[in-house]
Amino acid sequence: MHIAIAGNIGSGKTTLTTLLSKHYKWKAHYEDVENNPYLNDFYKDMQRWSFNLQVYFLNSRFRQIVDIKKSGQKYIQDRTIYEDAYIFAPNLHSMGLMSSRDFDNYKEIFNLMDDFIEGPDLLIYLRASVSTLVEQIQKRGREYENSIRLDYLTRLNERYEAWVGNYGKGKILIINVDDINFAENPDELQQIINQIDENL
């Protein structure tokens, strides 16, 4: 069994992953931000480091999926490989922050990987407005995120909505983060858990 949580930067993926992992007593797979050798450089100079960063994430998430399938255990995963391929990389390309040559190379690598993987049993999408994202990003206070531009978050949100609207890899549950505070309200977390149980 494999649940994956998708959503923009600051939508609450890591928090929900932790809470669900604790509730279900499943293993959690987190996005590798602490050990990522490109993240700080990327936020200082997106154009220079965009391809390196995206390839790093692609490799990291492909390895996660392989590990999850091999283990035979139940997992909650923080962010999916599809978000890199359908949201972050195309967004960087369209903003002129990744060259067409690099983007085409990236897509070829992803398409090759995609032939070997299956979607999660349930995808949970955390939908949040830009104002909610900014509030949550500021609250957690990661230094490298201070320079994230509003137009960058807005473009990512638009791409998330387009991707979720066409998602065909399995079941999907959409949670409106603007209307719920699952991090601090146990009743609202329970509502999410009830919806997950219905879907599984």
C-alpha cells in the first residue's frame, strides 16, 4: 500500500505525511531537502542550477519508489515523481530558467523511468491559495525559501491544477488547505483520515 501526498511548496505535505504515518503506523518517505546539494544554489541562481536540481530530485524520487515497491511495506510518501516532471521542470522551462536542450534531456530521462513505475494507491492533493502558501512558508522559516517569488508560486499552482485535472494514475483525494487546519485540529485531521479510509 502506497499513499503519496502532492502539493505546492508550503501546502503542508511533510506535516500531513508525519501525522498519517503516526496514525496508520506506516513508514514515511520524506522529500530530501536537508541533504540536497543543489537547493541553496538553486534559489540563489535558478537558471544556473535548475537542471541539476531537477535531475537530483528525479533520481531521488525514482529511488524512493523502487525502495517502496521492493520493501513490500506500507508507505506514506511526501511529494511524487510526477510533480517534478509535470510541474516543476516544465515551469522552469517556460520561465526561461531551464534551456530547451536541458528540458528535453530531462523529459527523456523521466519517460524512461515512468515505464518502470506505477502510481500510488491513493494520491492526496493539498490545494492551497498563494496567500496560504506564503503564510506557511514564512512560519517554517527555511532560509533558502525567503527568496521564493510570488509569481513562481502562482505559476506552480496553475500547473498543479492542470495536472490534477488530468491525473490518470489512480485514485485521488483533494483537500482544500485554506479551509482546514489538520496540523493543529485533531477533528479536522480525523476528517481527512475518514476520507482516506473510504478511498482505500
